[in-house]
Amino acid sequence: MRLLGVCPNCGKEDTIFRLYESTLSFDDFNKAKCVSCETVWPDWLHLKYEERRKGNELIPLEIQRFRRANGEEMGIHVAWPTKAEIPWAGMIVSTLNAALITRFQLNVCLATEGGVEGKYKGEYLGLRNDDTHLGLYLDSPYYRQGEGVRRIFNFYYLMLKYLFDAGPENVGGAYRRGEILRLSKEKKDFERAWQILAEMLVQVKNEEFAQKVVGQIKGTQRNPFGAHHLAGL
């Protein structure tokens, strides 16, 4: 987990991490450390709310991959922030789903929570969106993870990393790390949110791919049966 924002001690940006990630000690699970000035705080959540009170917004960011005991992957989601806290979450989910449909020749899943489904690499698969977290998971615990599922989850993870966790040096300066999380939910930020999503698509593939995804979104939105399910709940 990383806390996006300015360190209250040294002023560096996006340098605070949960200490547990580096020590793997459960005694450090709630602690946070700035990798620049090496300041340690006993509780990252308390730090977040204390800094918010002072006008310094720190946004927790954590992307989790879920696996069975045998190592097979079950799903991926953004654990922090929650879906309700992410600005333009519906547009983000629609874009990520449309990218999977375009890249892997899948279909919109008509489940209430939305998602994608279809055949890829000789295997049928159904992948649902999460209703409380922005993410994707296998819609049945009985699916075995084949090559198709691995490729789809890896591509989905790549999109999440580029969208939320990539620094400006990784995207040609097109956006700040986690900038889409720092936007408001007001209409004035719609265009900027879409610019960030479009640039993410270019980064994970190329400009032609980004244009195809836009076409997929427009086509699905014209379909009364698929439009709602592309974005999910």
C-alpha cells in the first residue's frame, strides 16, 4: 500500500508506504514509513485522517491479486480506495471492460454487477466486476485457471497499475501518479478523467488500440441490453 500525497515531514510526494510490505512483520501491519525521510508513523489510517484535518489529503492505494492455495488466481481489485470513493468509477469500469472485450474478443457479461465473458484460448470464462471494489474476479470458484485467464488477469492488472500507480516518468508526463483519484466527481473533471483513461490505453498497448476501445464503448452504449452491464453496479 502507498499513500498518495505529500509527506507531512519532508514534503516529498507519494513516498509513504505501509511498513509491512518491506518487513513482512505483522507488528508493522498498520505502520507507515516515508522512504525519503524515513519517518515512521504508528498507524497509517490515523495519519490519513489527521492530515486531512490539516488540509493535506493522503489517498491510500492498494491493488490486490487473489490466489487459491495452489497459486491459481481468482481475481484482482483495488482494495483502497473503495469503489464509492473513486471519482468516475463507472467510466473507469466501462473502459477497463471494453479494453478486455477488444483485446481478447470477449462479450459483455449481463450479470447485475457487470463484467466480461466468452471463449479465449479454447476455454469458456466468466469474469465479474466487484460491487464494492473496482476489480474483476472469476464468477465461479470451480473454474480452473488456464492460459486465457492468466493473460486476461495480467492485462487487467497492467491497466490498473498504469492508471493508478504509474509515475509521470512512465507515461511521458501525461498525468501524475494516481491523478484520476485526485479528481472531483463534478462535471468539470470529466474531460480530464477521460484524457487519463485514453492515455492509459495508449501506454498498455498503442493509440490504435485506444481508438478501438473507444469504438467498443460507443457501440455498447447504443445497445440497451449491454450499456448498463459494461459499467456494472
